[in-house]
Amino acid sequence: METYVWGIVGFLVLFLMLALKVPIAFSFIAVGFVGLTFMRGATAGFQNLAINAWYFSTDESIAAIPLFTLMGLFLFEAGITHDLFDTAHKWIGSLRGGLALATVATCTVFAATSGSSLAAVATIGVLAYGEMKKFGYEKQLSMGTILSGGTLAILIPPSSTMIIYGILADESIGKLFIGGIFPGLLLAGGLAFTIFLRVKAHPWIGPAGPSFSWKEKLSSLRKILPVLILIVVILGGLYGGLMVPTEGGAVGAFAAFLIAVTGKKLSRQGFFKALRETLHVSLMIYVIIIGVNAFQTFLVTTGLTPLISRSVMNLAIPGLAVVAIMLAIYILLGCIMDIVGMLAITVPIFHPIIVSLGFNPIWFGILVVIMSELGMITPPVGLNCFVFKNVVGEDATLHAIFASAIPFYVAILVIAAIVFFFPQIATFLPARM
């Protein structure tokens, strides 16, 4: 029997374990360990796990995950989401659909402080949904705006999803971060344009809010100015080569702590809560990465990964068509698993093919992140929708929440197509770092 057959068997067992709700990390570890043990003996299986655990637990690049997570949590405990929304509300809330546009603006800036889409939906959702309901906004517009706006957190740097892709693909996390800036802003603009079109066609769904004086507008900017400076310093430092992502995360976490303390908004309870959440998220991602690489070693041993690459290279179809098929697979996977699971299964196989076809892996990584965003609002797994359901309670059904995201789902697909056909949007800045 050809050895690659055992790789196929390993994939089938992996999908079965995931279907049985076995945690992603343990599924990958189990299949990788048992598979390599079967092929090369128990010693090889244990060594594979030990080497991966040692390598990734001491890899400096992964340290960016807990550091940026801690930065976001410190700013959250400092009430940054409330300040951001209040500022955006004062500046553009008086327009038709202004509160929805303010929500997108808030999500955009919040995304630059936190790589968590779920945190964006949970925190901003409470503020924005209540305000839009107060001013008579249509529920579908309100919910769809918050759900889609939350997805910006995994595209606009710093993004934990980009870090995971960079580690699995062995690509520069700094270049991925910088490469996500223009696509992230383009996507924010696409969501805002979607709101504009809907309000233009049906003005009653997004009535104008109250106007504020210039004094109130300028005063609101003072509350968020330290955060805006922090974002510029980190991204500027990464782009200029003054710091690597890990150093940027360290600077960001320390600066966020100072902002929270000097603003007298960080309680003792909030401080330890931020540390606990950071530890929880980071350990989960660390174990998943260790498991994925153990599984990847098993696949390479079976010869399945190189076989797939050779088979794709021999296909009589254009390279862009191959990339399009890969991206379509993410739409399907988004219906059955979360982002980490999608990346863990696909990146080790897709990345070598992209490189062999001569495409820019940073461009592909940005596209993967955009397509992964769709999974956050795709039924039946869309986690953003379930988190938002907890926010609205009985005020909306889960079916209505999923349905509200459809116009914005289309907008995300359009932006993905633009980046697909114009790679320079994602590669222009990284090429000049």
C-alpha cells in the first residue's frame, strides 16, 4: 500500500474527531502522534511532539500573541470601546445611517488594538445596538453592521489570525500585519458603502441622530488620542523596521497598561482579569500550533503533502483558478468549523502550492484572512452571530441575526475579489518595508 494512503486515513480520522467535538488541539496531536508512531515507531512519535513543544514554546514570534492580546484587554478594561464609539457618534452620528457608520469606524479602530472578532462584537455590540435601537434604526441594519464590523478585527493588524497563518506558513508576521492595512481599510470602506446604499434606498432604516458642537467633537478626540498615537507608533515601527511584531506587542501592552492606569480606569480586578484571559487564549493557541505541526510532520512523512502539490502543478488550469478554488474551499469550511481549524487543516497544504505556482504568499495570506472572516458570520457555525445573540437576548432570533449579515457578506466577497485581482493592494506596503 502506498504510504500516502495513510495520510488520507489520517485526514479522515481527524475530520471524524472534529465532528465528534474533540478539541482541535487534541485531535491534531492524537492523529499526528498515532500516525507517526504507526509509521516510524513510538520513539519517533514522542520525539515529534517533544521537539514541536520545545520549538514553539521558545519561538519569539509566537510571543506576539499573548502580548497583543494583553494590549487589547488592557485597553478594553480602560473603557476604550466606549470612548471610541462616543467619539464616532459625535462626529458622524448626525448623518443618515450615522450611528451604523460610527459603529464601523469604532470597529476599525478597535481592530487595531485587538485581534479578536468575538471581543469586538461582544463589547461594541452592547453599545452600538442599544444606541441604534434608541434612535429607531432597523434591526436588520443594526445587527448586520455590528456582525460585519466585528470581522475587521482579524484583518486589521494586530491580528491573531495573521500570526497563526504566519507561523503555519513560516512567513513574516510583520509583512502580514503591514499587508493587512490597505485591505482592512478597503473592507471598512466597503461596509460603510453598503450602509450608505441601504440608507439611500430606504432612509427610514437609519434616521439621522442629534448634532454636536465643535467643542464637544474636539473634546471627544482627547479621550482616544493616546490610543491613536499608540496604533501609529506600533504600525510605523513595524513598517520602518524599528521593531519586530513581538517587540511591538511588548511596547503595545506596556503602553496600554500606562493608558489604563493614568486614566484611572484599570481596577485591580480588571488587571487580573486581563492576565487570566490572556493566559487562557494564548495557551489554547500554543497547544493548537503544537498539534498542527505534529500532524503536518506526519503528513510529510506519508508523502501526501508533496503528492498534492505535484498533482495541482500538473493540472491543466491557470494558477489563478487554483487560487480561486482554494478560496472557495474556505467558504465551505466556514460552514462547519472555526477559523483556527480552517487554517490548521488548509495552510500546511495550500501554502507550498501557492509558492510553487509563483504567487506572493503574503497576498494569499491576506485573502485567506478575508475569506476566514466570512466564516464568522456564516451559518451554522458563525461565532459572531452566537456571541451577538447573547447581547440582544430575546430581542432577535438567531435566524434573523444570520439573515442580517447577508448584504455585508456580499460586500466582503466583493472586497475579496478586488484584492484577488489587484494583489498590489496587499503587497505594496510589505514590498517597501
